[in-house]
Amino acid sequence: MSDDWDQIGFVISSQYRLTVLDRLSESPATPSQIASDESVGIASVSHALSSLRERGLVDLLVSEDRRKGRVYGITEDGADIWAEITRQGLADDPDQA
């Protein structure tokens, strides 16, 4: 569980990581879809996706070679972490960010 708390702390320390994980918990999406849906800058979304991917919480669902239409989805670990964050009430309301 301490590993989970390390992951949870990592996610909740960034509003962008929270926003991206929240959005991907609904369905897979491209960075531009996430940016548009959540009214967040594309650079912030890309950075959050990169750091979440390094932690194994999201994954690229298309070929690594693709530069356009890169679709990301939440991993099983990411879904578990997101469920715990919401269960514990640790996610601020993203609409108020």
C-alpha cells in the first residue's frame, strides 16, 4: 500500500495530473481532446501524460511511431489509483481549478 500512497501523492501534487487521470478514467483520448475537454493547455496535458506514463498509470494505445492521433488510456494501476483518490476525497473538483 505504501507504493500506492507514493503514486497517489505523485498524482495529487499536480492539478494537471489529476485532471488528465480524471478525464482518462472516463475513456481513452488524444492530448488535444483532453486539453479541449478540460480547458487546459496542450503543453500541460502533454507533460502530465508523459509523467503519468513513466509511472505506469497511463499508456499509449497506438504505435509509438505515430505523431498525430496518439490515443492514451488509463492502465489498470492508474484506474486503481484513481479509484483510491476519489474514494479518499483527495481530488479537488477539477471544475474549480
